[in-house]
Amino acid sequence: MADNTTLAATVRTEFGKGAARRTRRAGQIPAVLYGHGSDPIHLALPGHDTFLALKGNANALLTLEFDGRSELALTKDVQRDPVKRTIDHVDLVIVRRGEKVVVDIPVHVEGESAPGTIHTVESQTLSVRAEATHIPEALTVSIEGLTEADDVRAASVPLPDGVELETDGDTVVVSITVPRASADDLEADEASAAAGASAGEAGEAAAENDGSESGSDES
């Protein structure tokens, strides 16, 4: 389930790219808090603590304390530097305890399919409806012993109590197949076999010619 981390935030009064850069240089992360009919609130979050709270959890639940108030917020979007992978900006939405929200949950695969088969994750995430304070961090899909064509569909993925599937139940989550040689590999094998046969026939013809010439000399 989603962790609830408390962060001491401050309200930002400066906006724009320049202000955002100054916020990051000060070791903080620019953020915007939306939801429940309130105007967007521009915040600065503590850099290190926010990084730890969001690490490996796309739907982190946070308690934000600022200006003498406390708000429960769900992470909706995290923008990262494409090279450094540091957090550049965070979008958050206000939630209430007991409120249900729709979120995308990553799929984790466990187990081994039947010998000679491989699995392909067709859907990296599934959309579910869950209480804001009880969001699963991941959904586990077992492929233990599955054979070719044993596709795992969204409807068969186990869900925690109180969590409802929003993704179409017929959506393929994991497919099981038997790897086959590519057309290029087959063509290369056929060409190699044909070349080998031609070489063999040429060798036999040469041997026959040698034999004929030897017989001619003896006569």
C-alpha cells in the first residue's frame, strides 16, 4: 500500500523558469498542489526527503504541512531531468481519507513459464480504482508453469481487497510464446544448406572426372 510521508513544504511566491531554477539550487523541488475546488498552490518541497518519498513509487501519498495547515496529497506527475534523473517538478492532487481515486499501478511478473517458452509484458501498468490511503504499489502476476498461448488477461490479475479494475478485463497483460527463428535466420540456413549441397555435388563431379581421366590413362 502507498506510504504516507510527511513533508514540510513552503509556499512559493515567485514563478517562472528562473524562479524554479533558484528553488532547485536551494535544494528544493518546485511543486503545484491541485484539487477539491481550490486554486493551485505553488510549493517548494525539501529535495532529499521528496526524492526518497517518490523513489520507486509513482503514486506516493504525502502529507504536506505548510502555512499552519496539513493536506493529504497524491503524486500525479513527476518531471525528471533526462540526464541526471533528478526531480525537476512535481504535480500533486489533494485527496481525502476514504476517497477513491483512479491510478495506474505497475505490473510485476513472478515465476517461470514452461520450459522453452518466453513471456512478454504487454501492459506495463493497469488502471485501478482504490482508496487514496490504500493504493497498492504494484500488482503481481504469476506466470509459473504457463505454456504457449496462455495469455494473462487483466481480469485474472489478483487485486487487493477494496481495489477495482478500471482497465478493460480482456486486455492482455502478459503473453507466453515459443521463440521461433526469424525469417532472416531461416533464409540464411537454407542458403547455407544449398551452398553445402552444391559444394558436395561439385566435389562428387570432380571425383568422377578424376576417376575417368585415370581410367583413360591406364588404357
